[in-house]
Amino acid sequence: MTWPNLFIVGAMKAGTTALHAYLDQHPDVFMCDPKEPGFFAEAAPDAQAQAQYRQLFAAGADCRYRGESSTKYAKAPYFTGVADRIAATCPDARILFMVRDPVARIVSQYLFYRRVQGETLPLRAAVAQNPRYRAFGDYSAQIAPFQARFGSVLVLQAEDLSETPQAVMDRVFNWLDLPAATVAREERRNNSADALRRHDGATRVLIRHELEPLRRLVKRMGAQGLAKRVWTRLNPPATSPVSAAEIAQLRADLAPWVQEQARALEPLMAGKPLRWEG
């Protein structure tokens, strides 16, 4: 069994699911399923966990790149030492990092927490009280350990990937020294606003880790579309709990912080302008 050598390490709610899917379209790249095994977030996984993790990449043994996309890897200080552990096991790995307008990313994280973790506070109160909202969007701080261990980290913007996926993937494939490849545009994936449902409790049950084998079986059977239609019928989408006015207020609250983030990140963007509001 072999190890991966390609990692999308973050950021949460910044387009990693779409990038994972686009990479998987290249014939020389194998991206694992499930997308986020999170193996290197654990300080000392046992032999069984290691074997299970490596088995995820067995089908891609002949591919030049074998990759995964665990956003836990960019959730310091809640998970630390990740870059060191990856470097010790996969020293030649290539590292990709997705960024997104920080306020838009926070809103998406908030909606995800409402859906999955039962967040009940209003948006601005939740952001003020839970440091995870800002920590996971502190892009330069999350990237720094990977830069220290691997040198080059390719930073990409979710906004670019959404609007011009082929141009972004051309850049990625070139950076990976891979032949050019045409990618089919992916549907919007993993969108928390779309995923909010009338019965959030039912959603939290459905996405429990224990049901992962069932979800993978549905995917292998090609029945995802049918399952989604049934789920939508039984548990229809809910109105977003966040108004445009609340988002505007949050953007005003965070304006100095966003400017600070932009200044820290710009040197890592290889001359690409940041496409953030404000």
C-alpha cells in the first residue's frame, strides 16, 4: 500500500470539495473517497488506522499523484503538528490551499455549524463568542507551518475556481508538472446555505460518521440523485437564518481584521489580486 503525495489542506468552507473533484478528473491524479480522512490530524494513529488510511489510495497506486482534502489540517490551534507529521511520512508531498472572502467563508461556516452542530446564536454573537470562526480564516497563519516544511504552497481563490475553473485547473496542473487536461464544470458542491433543512435534527443524524458506509454505497450505486430527491421531499430546504443586513453588519465589524488578513496573505498570492469585498 502507498501513501498520498498531494494534499488540499484548507480552508474550511473555501471550495476544497470542488477542487478535490476537479483534481480527480485528471488521469494522472487519484483523489480518495471519503474526501476528508483526517489521518494526520491525529498525533499517534495506531497500526489499524494507518492501514485503513493507506488503503484509501490503493486504487491510485499507478497514478503520479494520490491526494486527499482534510480541512482539519488547517484548523490550528485545535489541531497542531499536522505539517510536521505529513512531512515526516510524505516528504515530497505537494500542498494546495484554498482561500475565500473571509466574511463569506465565516457565514458559510456559521450555516454549517447551525446544520451540523446545532449552533443557536445569531450570526454576529456566534462569531464574537466562538474563536473558531476567525481562526479557520486566518489563512496566513494556517499556511505558515506548511510553508516551513514544504517550501512551496499553491494558494488558490474559491471565487476564481467558481467562475473560471478551467483556467484555475490549468494553473494547478502546470504547477504539478502534469499534462494539460480539460475538466468538466462541477455543480456547486458542499454549499451550506443550500444544505440547510427544515428539520436540522434529522440532518445531524444523517451525516453521522457511522453512516459513512451507507453514503458510500449510495454513491457507488449511482443513486445519489435519487437519494437527494427523496431527502429534499422529506426534509425540504429552510429559509436562510442570516439576512443580507446581518452580513453587512458583520462585514463592518470585521473590516479591520479582514484588512489585516489581506496584508498578510498578499505575499503568498504570486501576484494574484485578492477578490474580497470591502
